[in-house]
Amino acid sequence: MNRQIQIILFAKDSSKSYVVDFTEDDTIASLKGKLLKKYDLKQDKLNLILCGKVLSEETTLKNLSLSPLTYLTATIPSSTSTNNPQIVPIRSESSEDSTENGSFHVFCKPCSSMRRGKLRVYCDVCKSSAIILDREPSRWSDVLQRNRLTGNCEVCHANQAVSVVFKCVECGEPSSPLPNVRRNRSENECVICGECIRKTGVAMDCQHWSCLECSTAYLEQVLAQWLFVMKPNVGFTMACPVFGCPGYITDVHHFYLLGMDEYKRYQKMATEKFFNLQNERQYCPYPGCGAAFMLEQIDGENLISCPECALSFCCVCRSTEKCRCNTGIEDDSVQAIKTLSKPCPKCGVPTEKDGGCAHIHCTQCQADWCFNCLGIWSDKCQWDHWFD
């Protein structure tokens, strides 16, 4: 079946677009021949660039995951250049179904599901794909973090930072990469069900693996009971299912595996939990408002205005009428709040105890602490003031 591909030729300070018919069995060499013949171009040598690399003559187009929106960049190599770009062959897949051998997986919002992904690179300045990488990425941090890769841009005529984009193989749309979802090439067993993972699984940063089905079911329970753990630079994430293991999911986009609606629910709950950890947090006490916002406290200034409804209240006692905070007089409700509510010693979340013993388990940070001495729960708390 014939298809068409756009090829943009950069020569000196100008560029021109060409459209060439091709089949998936075409090679880069035959594609170049069609381009030169169709448009009667007099160039003996052309470099075709994709994903930051010069494609070899033997590369077949069916192995490039070309979508209808994909275009190739063509450049004329300089005869005086001493730094010839590395020409990279794209190996053919030996499997009958090449989609099973992909290394990258993404969650595609238009497709509403996890898909095989492809990586594309662009100049971070002019957004052109006419850029040749200075070095190949060797780890996930190279493609997930900004300014880790650089390359020579044929449009800017300068060495520029590289922007990396993951796209869905099915529809070609930019999608969220899932670095913890990987092809199981070492026959790892699922730590949840114990079965060998046949194709694709979820690998924690601790290298414990679980199959997609078990991982998704486990994630559903973590969300339902809010058993997420807070990790710096990650946020609320899922811990390794192996008891006592410090591993965790390093990218919260994996929670898209639950579906769009559940992911939005996770985002909402995570935002609320994170907000509750902040000392500067405020909630508007007025009925019908309830806006949440951050406030930088000023010494001696207790009266604040809600940025949503513009009404004023005391940020200490949350009174909307007469505030007694500066009079030295506390009413029964203020005293009751101070008696019943105490902050978790680890995360600071206000906690109210309505009867029972002094042993408190914080659902926010999972810490066990003592409501009486405000310390982490220990044997001393148990034998000294367990029911005090």
C-alpha cells in the first residue's frame, strides 16, 4: 500500500518541502532515489534525519513507526566538515508482531489507554527535528529531564538543547511516558501472584516486578485506602508491594492505568493531602465558599480576607464574627479544639481523637504516634500512658 511522507530539505539558509510516495518495504536508499527522481534534484548526497540520528541506507521505513504526521529532515552534508554524523541503522524486528518488542510505553489520552510509544527529538529553540544528537541517551533521566541532551541544529546552525517528546504509535499524538512499564526480557516473576510475567510488567526502582493485572489491582486498593507514600520530587506515589521494601513508582503518570476518571480522583485527593501538610494553609469558613489557599502569616495580623469571596475571618480561631484571640480570653469552643486536636509529630496534620487509647495511626504519612506525649509511638508509651 502506497503512502506519502513529507521531506523537508535544508540547504544553506533556506528550506523546501517535498512529498514522496513510499511503501513500508522501501529503504532509506530507495526513498532518496524517489525524491531525487521525482523533483529532478541534482544532489548526489543527502542525509535523512529522524530522532536526532542520520538514518543508514539499509534502514527500512516499516521499522521507523511513521505516522501520517511524521516528516523526515534532509540535509546536504558539508564536504569540508570534519565531524561526520554517526549513521545509525535501524534493525528489523525478528518477531512477527513488532509492536510486542517496543521498549517505550505511554498513556495516550486520545486513545484512552496504554499504548506502545515512540521517541522523537526536536531543537528546544526552533522546535525543528533537523537536529543531530551529540550523544545517545543512556538512561531515562536523559529523556525525562530538561537540558540533558544537546545536538547540532541544522536550522539554528548552532549547538542547542534537545526537547524530547513521546508519542503514541497508534495515533501519533504526544503522550505521557510510563518509564516503570517495561518489556520483561529476563523472565521476571510477579511479586504479587508469583507467575512469570510473559510480556510487559511494572518494574519498581528496586527492580521488583509485577504483572500489569496485579499492579493495577494493587493500585486500586492503594487508592481506595489511600496507602500512598510521600516521596520528594515525586509526590504521593505507590510503594513496592513487597513488605518492608523501600521501592516505589517513580512517575505518577502510571496511575493513568486506572483510567482517566480514577486518575483525576487521585490528583484531587493528592492535592488535598499535600495542601493539608502545609503550615500556611487556610480554608475559608464561610458557608458556600470553603476556598483553600496559602497565606504567609504576618506577626500580629490575624484578620485575613478570603481571595475567593473577599469576606474576612480570623486565621487563628477561624471566627467570622467577634474574635477573642487578642483579648486573652478563650471561649469553650476554642479550648475544646485545642484539647481534641493535636498535630501529627511527623507531618503536622491536625488530628482529633474521639475516645480510645493514645495510639494514633496517621493516614497521611503512615506514622504511629502518641496523642499524649506527641512522640513517635514506642514501648514506653504503651506501658506508661497507653490509656492516660
